Amino acid sequence: MLTALTCLFSVVFVNGYAIGNGEVQYVHENNQNGEFGLRNSTRATNVNTFYNVIAQDGADPWVYKHADGWYYFTRTTGGDVRIWRSRTFTSIDAGDSRVVWRSPNSGAACRAVWAPEMHYIQSRWYIYFAATTCDDVNENHRMFVIENTNSDPFVGSFAWKGQITDATNKWAIDGTVLELPSSQLYFIWSGWQGNINERQILYIAQMSNPWTISSARVEIARPTYAWETNHKPYINEGPQVTIRNGIISLVYSASGSWTNEYCLGLITASVNSDLMKASSWQKRANPIFRSGNSIYGPGHQSFTKSPDNREDWIIYHSARYSGSGWTRQVRAQKFTWNADSTPNLGSPANPNTPIHIPSGDQLRDRYEAEHARLLNGPFAHAHPSASNGLKVGYIDYPDSIVEFTVHCAQAGSYVIVIRNGNGSAGNARATHWLSINNGNQMEISIVYSGWDMWGTSMVRATLKQGANTITFKKGTNYAEIDFIDVFLDA
């Protein structure tokens, strides 16, 4: 059931203009104070949609919905293992976060910490990740695991369980766990056959417990098709599994991870087959998810459920813009199922078309930036990529202001999602200074994606009952604002 919101929107306007709920009338010229605004205002639009960026920066997203109703999230940070939690994955970037493991600056797991995954197995939490030695040489990447015995992974500590490897101890990344209905565990990862970076192969092995491989590795897939071998080294990586009607779908990433051609492929097997036989696994001849709708290089996904468990969703990373390679963002979209019980992922959703929020997620109030109080430079101008056909730019001066007023029926913790864009010279990061009710300023980071290649910044904030002012000022470099969404952090 969708949850109603408690905040209504109005626009503050000065110099004698009234605050009301009538139709919008734009003032087409700046007044002597550089202000551009509205004679009257409308309430915010109560929406059941979002624009598809759930983390403006990051790669290798892993989202897991636990029985306690929390979504747990982790991704590559490079030097540590960090987890987030939120009641909705569309606002996971504003969730609670905790660093659960830091590099000791020594030993086999020292640098280049990649692609952590968080699993709940046998009533304990396990995080699997790849890392390399302190010389930061890729050839030394191996898989490692840490464990937390608490029912709440934000309580207590994660203990070091060490390296997880088969007898060959070859290069290994992107490890994941397959748990069958029988509770038999398997480890699946991307590895090298030898010691040279020629190709990445998917291997499977049995596990005797969540931190121990107990069999020889078996190759289940190697890059062979043209779309897997169009860049060197040849790559099969990022395996993830989902089971439906007894069919195991292993969705993996292929082609050059640094290219627009990065995509997802599919391998299937029956839960009743001998998974330690390569012949039990059948690879599809064509990718099942690839670049489209101005989204480039989609890959390294995870799967999760909507808050009410009625829908299936894919969480994946993509290039922030064409050719950006390992400069990525995180997106999400609903998928369906084919008649053979394999996932039908379709195409990446158009980034400028709002998509329906996950079933059971929170409705949110959308406040268009062109309706805000604009002082000292900023003004609304048209662009088809903007949510209402208008965006606010030219926030160019230290005293430039974009200010919203939000009325809340109750005090509480709220999520504020800011759809913004940064096209600063030199691909530089930009910032805005955000203050709420004239309180302390917080710096909002806005990564470079190019003008009208929108991303989102997210914050949690305490709002009071009644009117709240949410004020943005220029920070470093330059960024535009399309709108803000505000909803209770339930």
C-alpha cells in the first residue's frame, strides 16, 4: 500500500507578491534585486515516480532486502568495505552508513578493494570482496570474507575470516554465493586460468561453510561470442544468480568494463542438475541487457524485491556519460520474467522519463526548481530533459540563491532527493551549499556528468512541523537544479 506524505509545497516570494495556491504566473523579468519568481504558487505535486539514478557515483552495486524490512547496500569504495541501509532502495544513498572493514595497509588484502557483496547465510552476515596486495598489482587480486554473528549488521563487528580460494589460488574477483533450496552452498567467481591477464572465466566450486571452498573449481563459462571478445582482455565477470521455478539464472557482465559495449549475458542451469558439471550450464548466444536510451555500459548488477515483495528489480551501474568508462553511477528498474523463468530485463530505462516507484514504496512531493525563490542570478529556462520542461541554472555567484518552502504536517526525519546536473569545465566536481531553516550549511556534492545529463544528490534532514525553508547557494564550480523530492524517512 502506498504511503501518503505529510509535506505541502509553497513558494516564498517577496516585494509584495502573495503566497497562495493559485495558478502559476511567471514574472518574466528580474526585479532590481535580481529576483525571478512567481506571483502565486501551487502545492507540490504528489508523485509516485522517480528519475532513475539512485546513486550519482559508484560501481558494483549490491542490494539485499532482508527479512527485517531493511535494504542493505554496498558498492566499491576502493579502500574499505562500507554498508548502507534504508527502508527504500530508491533513496539508499541517503541511508545510514557504516564502515565495517578497513585496509590494514599490510598483507594480501591491502589495496584496490572491489565489488563487496553482503549475504545472510545460516543466520550470520558475510561480506565477500576482492583486494590486492600493498603493491596494488592487479595480478595479486584474490577473494576475502568477513563475518558478523549479530542479527543486525550495524551492531558489533565483522570478524576477519581470511581468503576464500580453491587449491589453485589463482587471480579471483567478483565472488558470489549460490545457496540452493537444499542449503548446499556454491561459490561462483571470475578468475584466470593461469597467471596472465588474457581472459576472465567464470568458475564454480562447492563450499563446506560460508568461508571455505571444499572442491576443485570447475569452469562454467568463458568469453567466446563476438560481443564478449570485442575488447582485450576478454571478460566474463560479475556473476549474480536468481532462482525461479527451479531454473538458476546466472547473469554476468561481459566485454570491456571500461567501454560502452559492457553488457549483461545469461547462463542457465536446473537446480536438479549436477552444478559441478560444465555441461549443466547453458550460455545464451546474445546479451540480455546492453546500452540503450543514452545509457552506456550497463553491468555488474544485483537483484532485489520491491518493499511489498510484489516486484522484481535490477540494480546496476552504468557509465555516467558516453565513453566515461569506469566513471559510473547506479540505476534501478523493474524487470519481468520470460516464459522459461529467466529474467526479461528489457532495455535501460530512458533517463529523462520518470518511472514508477517500487510497489509499496513511499510517495513523494516534487517541488520544481522553477517555482522556487530565485535571487542574484539564477533563472528558469527551458530544456526537454527537465522534469517539467524547465530547469534552474546560472547559480553562478556566491550570493546566488534557490530557496524552497516546504510545509510539513509533522516533524520528523525526511529524505531530500535533488535532481541536479554538473557540466563544469574539466569534468570537475561541483557543490551547492544547503541550509535548512537558516541552520548550518552542508556541502552537497554533484559529480560531473555533463549538462542535462542529470544525476541525484540525496540527504536526510530533520524538518519541523509547519513551514521549512530549504536553501541552496553556489559552492564550487557550476551546477543546475531540476527539482527536489521530499518524503518521510519511514
